[in-house]
Amino acid sequence: MPENPAKNKNAADLAVSFCGVRLKNPIVAASGTFGFGREYAELWDISRLGAISVKGLTRQPRQGNPPPRIAETPAGMLNAVGLQNPGAEAFIKTELPFLRGFDLPVFANISANTPEEYGEMARLLANAGVDLIEVNVSCPNVRAGGIQFGTDPAAVARVTEEVKKNAVSVPVAVKLSPNVTSIADIARAAESAGADGISAINTLLGMRIDLRRRRPVLHNNTGGLSGPAIFPVALRCVADIYRAVKLPICGGGGVMTARDAAEMMIAGAACVSVGTATVFEPAAIPELLDGLPDLCRELGVGGIAELTGTLALN
Ligand SMILES: Cc1cc2nc3c(=O)[nH]c(=O)nc-3n(C[C@H](O)[C@H](O)[C@H](O)COP(=O)(O)O)c2cc1C
């Protein structure tokens, strides 16, 4: 049976705040691994989530990359889905009303070809009433609208400024790529351009090869590595960002368990995104949530938010 905090006076307070948005617990369904929540809503009560970050949206609908788009790896997976999505307007018309049926903050994850297009999407989605804009400048699987912005501090600043100008009513978090020399420098660029928060990390660029054909397994040649294999990289990135900027961080990358989520918070995350765990096991998030109250007791915290940024470096 899931815990009922109302019945247990000593239950830990799991609520956190991210960019001024109140989350009932720190767990965010990561963009691209949870669609718009419809499939999971048939399996468990998705209003248990702290928040949902929806599949990456673009201005126009996208088919994504040709198959194969997924490859297995030890302790993770490679994907080159290429931002398949119905487009921002279809999202506003059909998916957002569905999600509004749940007591759940909705983060709109956006990609675009130009800073102006990012701004236009941000305005559309902010006006439609999403709770937060998550600016994806870190997708490794598309030619435009992703990593070509995210690896250049000046381009990240330019995109952030444009989004902030257009989404006045809604907080803006910038989602960063680990495929850079210094993720702290990129976070500083987003902060100086007015971002309200940072989301990190997106996937690591990788490849698998079909031995017989001597060709890459993925049609796109390369893909984004996610899952437990990247957890230590994600922790290091979040700890670096926490020391570089004052912004709250949505930390993720390879989080599988409640203990992983707590490590991520100690590294500096205000909330924690969970992606590939859900691809491996559809009930991964409710299982993780069930483990948080006992873990808070074990760690001696009354409120889980007390963990954030408590890392003491050697
Ligand atoms: C199949 C798949 C699709 C993804 N699509 C998006 C996307 O549309 N936008 C985005 O910002 N991140 C996307 N991501 C990245 C995840 O949101 C997350 O940042 C990354 O996978 C690391 O976390 P994880 O190891 O918990 O999955 C995708 C990841 C996967 C595996």
C-alpha cells in the first residue's frame, strides 16, 4: 500500500519548490520518456508525480528520425528519436487539457530552429497556461533546434533572452547538455541571460556498431546515451552547476531509485527527473516514490528539500 501522509504524523514532507512552482514531491517525469502521460495514466495514478516534463515540442509536428532509433547498451540505452511530436498547437489543443485533469504541474519542453522561434513557442505555451517552460538546447539527435545552441554560451544566452522576453508569466528553465567542456560555463550564460532555473543533464552522445554490416546500429549514426550508465556523469554535472550559479536545478540522468534521487539532491538538485528508469520498468516512479519517506527518516531529514546542496566536498 502506498503511504498516506495524513495518517502518519511523522511522515517526511516531500514537497519541494522549483523556480517558484510547488511540487508535492521532487520527482519529475523526464521529457521524452513519458510522452504526454496517457499510457502511464492507464497503469498508475500519474497525479502522484511531482511534475511532468512533456515530450519535446516543436512549432510544427515532426515525424522524428527513421528507424532504427533505439539501441541497447550496457546499463543504459541509446536513442535517436529526433523529437517526434505533434507540434505545439496540437499539444495545446488535445494533450494539455488531458494533463489538466490531474493535479500535476506541467513543464513544456521546447525545441526550435532559431532563437525567435523559441520565443514564439514560449509565448504560445505560456499563454496556454503551462507551469514552466523547459528550453531544450541539448538534443543531440536533430540537426537544428538542439545541441548547436547548447554547446555555445553565447547561443544559450541568446535563446534564453528570447524565451524570457516572450514568456513573461511563466518561469523558464534551460536544459543543458553534458557534451561540453564546462557545463558550469553554459549554466552561467543561462543565468546571466535571465533563466529562472537549470535542468541537467540531457543525454551523452554515443554510438553502437553492427559488426556484420560495419555500420552504426542507429539510422542517425549517433544517439543519446541515457540510463544508469550516465548517473555518475549527471551527479558531477549537477554538483558543478550548483557551485557555479544561484539558480535551482532539476537534476537527472540515470536516476533509478529513491537513493539515487537523494544523491542527486545532495549534489544540488531541487527536484529530480526520472527518464530511462521508466522505459525499463513502467512502475519505476511509483516504486521510487514509495521509498522516499523511509529514506528521509534514515537520513534524518523532516523535509526532503533539506537535502538540496548539502554535499560537502573532500
Ligand atoms: C527516448 C528518449 C527521448 C527523449 N526525448 C527528449 C526530449 O524530447 N526533450 C528533452 O529535453 N530530453 C529528451 N530526452 C532526455 C531525457 O529527458 C533525459 O534528460 C535523459 O534521458 C537522461 O535521463 P535518464 O537517464 O533518467 O533517462 C529523451 C530521452 C530518451 C531516452
